[in-house]
Amino acid sequence: MADHAILAGKRVLLVIAGGIAAYKSLELIRRLRERGVTVRAVLTEAGARFVTPLSVQALTEDTVYRDLWSLTDESEMGHIRLSREADLLVVAPATANLLARMAAGMADDLAATVLLATDKPVLVAPAMNVRMWQHAATQANMALLESRGVRRIGPNDGVMACNEYGPGRMAEPMEIVDAIAGVFAAESHRPLAGRRAIVTSGPTHEPIDPVRYIANRSSGKQGHAIAAALAALGAEVTLVSGPTRLPDPAGCRVTHIETAREMLAACEAALPADIAVCAAAVADWRVDGAGDRKLKKDGGAPPALALTENPDILATLSRPGERRPALVVGFAAETGDVLAYATAKRARKGCDWIVANDVSPGTGTFGGSDNTVHLIRADGVESWPTMPKDAVATRLAEAVAEYFTGK
Ligand code: C5P
């Protein structure tokens, strides 16, 4: 359980949307207030069909904000001030409809407007029928919101008010309290604040002609996760990404490039930086003299592609000099003798750390969600258990933070 001491004195703006789980939000208000949280509530029109404004008002001991067009509400508070005067916005229950409106950036009632107008962290507790939750539209909306930095708690599995079973039940009030404490704890843990980081991610595409290119199977999942994890610890992150199917991670500046040479130029433009993490699978070679005319099949011999070497971004950033980042981290994807090759690579590239992993067929690392890595530093090797790429990213970001804070 998260430490609740952090909650005292915090201000939560609770948005109650129209779902049967709204009755649990009354209890949530009680549990938060017991812990010293000031709760101000916005009730949607549908929300007011499930819980009465009077109950919400009695529990928050404050006005209940309901109407974007209310002269009284707007003159007393104003929708911008409502979000400005909160440390966190919590949407519980978050209905399929409100999630859709949030994802679309709509501002058609007070709830949607405060959620659009805020720059504060937002936590949603979805609650809806299982098929509504599992619908591709809701899943896409949720994924989009999460990629923009919205946090989520639940939904839980179980029997729902509609007598169906599955994911869709709103998280219990105490689980939401824990999640709120977790958000505040994460917000106050920013050991990389004031540090600049460059992260490369994804494959590169090297043109053969205007329509064809050489590429590789990198998904970018690990690099993107590292960019997000460094940003979560307070770093100012520039992510230089090759073509991937991933959304831009929250809290990072993202430069999209295609070729290795463009990736190098984007990295150099992002200097100076304290940290560089080269997780991209950069093509070693490009086609020499790739022209602007499509190669034609003319019945003769197939064209011979001459390759020429691409710049090594990791080695370039590692080169000693004034602009060298204090900590340069490379990756080594190997298919056997991982530690020996990776240790040699660390020396050859001149970087400080190498994150080595085994990408042999069958390990599922390429494109998969898990990764098994070894962190190779000057003073030895640390082997981490297999874990999701997000967890590898968090642990690596924590190691980076320790390097700078000396803890
Ligand atoms: O040389 P190799 O590809 O095995 O090394 C892997 C490491 O080097 C990764 O960190 C990768 O991002 C980086 N690299 C690079 N530029 C290249 C080739 C590799 O930054 N042209």
C-alpha cells in the first residue's frame, strides 16, 4: 500500500461522471478527506442522475460545480481556476463517454472543459459494462489518453451492476486512494529535474530508391519506454525516433527521422545534454548513391546495391569533448556470448554503460513486451531478471538518477 502521509494538504478535483459506480465516489470523498485532502467536485449531468448534488456537497463541504454556463459558478470560480487550484484531477467513475470526449479534446460540458484546460496530472478510474470497456473505440481512446500522460486505475474484474462478469468494475475507493498517493509520490520523485537527455529509438529506414528502403524489426518499445521513464523522473527528454507504430510518449520532445544520418543530425541538434541513451537499431549501412528515380525491372540483370557505412551515433556521441554527455548508454543486441561481445562493444564505442540483451530467435525480444538485460558498467555486470520493457526502462532511469545524485 502506498504511504498516505503524502496526501495531507493536497487538493483533488474529483469529476464524477454518470455511471452506477458513482455511489463509490461518495465513499472516495470520505476516505480522501480523512487523510487531509481537500476535495472539490464536478458532477456531470449524467452523474447527477446517480448521486445527488446534495450528498456530494455535504461530503466535500463545498459547492458542487455542475454547469459550464452557470453565472454563479463561473463568477465564483471559473472553469480555469477550478483546475488551477487543484494538485490532481481524478475522474471517478470515468465512463466510456467521458473518456471518448477527453480523447477527442471536447469541451462540451464543465467536466470535459476542466479536463481539457488543465496542465495538472489526471487519474481516471474507468467504470462501464464489460463490452463497452473492451470495445475497440474505448481501448483506443484509453491508449491515446495514457500516451498523453493520463494515469489509470482499474477497471477491476468482477460481477457488474448489469449482472455481467468481466473487466469494467470501478476500482474500490481505497484502491483509488492508493493510486492517488502513488501519483503524488511519483510527482515528488524527480531526481533528474534540470537534466537533459537524448534517447534514440526504433529502426532507421535507408532508401534504396524513392519507394523502397532497407529496415529492421525494431519496434521502438524499449527506447520509447526509456524516454518516458527518464521524463517521469524529471529529465527534459528529446526522443529521436525512427519510424515506429508507437504513439509519442508523454512528456518528451520527439523528433521523427528516417535515416541514420538524420538521426545523428537530430541528436547533435539536441546537444548539449547530460544523458544520451542510444536504444535505436540503427542500420549499419545505407545504399550508396540511392537516387531519386525508381529502379526499373528491365529484363536485364537485377541491380547490384552498393552499400556504404552509416555514421555510428553512439560512438560519435561518446567521443571525448566538451559536448560529450556526462553519461552515454548504448545497447547491445546479441545472439550468443552476450556478455563478452557487449563488454567489448562498451570499450569499442567509448560509452559508459551498455545494456546488453539476447535477441536470439525464440527470446521474443524484438517486438515483444519483455526483455532480459545485463547492465555493463566499468565496475562490473548486473544481470536483471526478465521483466516488461517498461520495468527495464524504469530501473534503468533509476540507475541513471543514482549516477547523478550519487546515491
Ligand atoms: O554496433 P551495434 O549496432 O552492435 O551497437 C549497438 C549500439 O550502437 C546501440 O546502442 C545502437 O543504438 C548504437 N548504434 C548507433 N549508430 C549506429 C549503429 C549502432 O548509435 N550506426
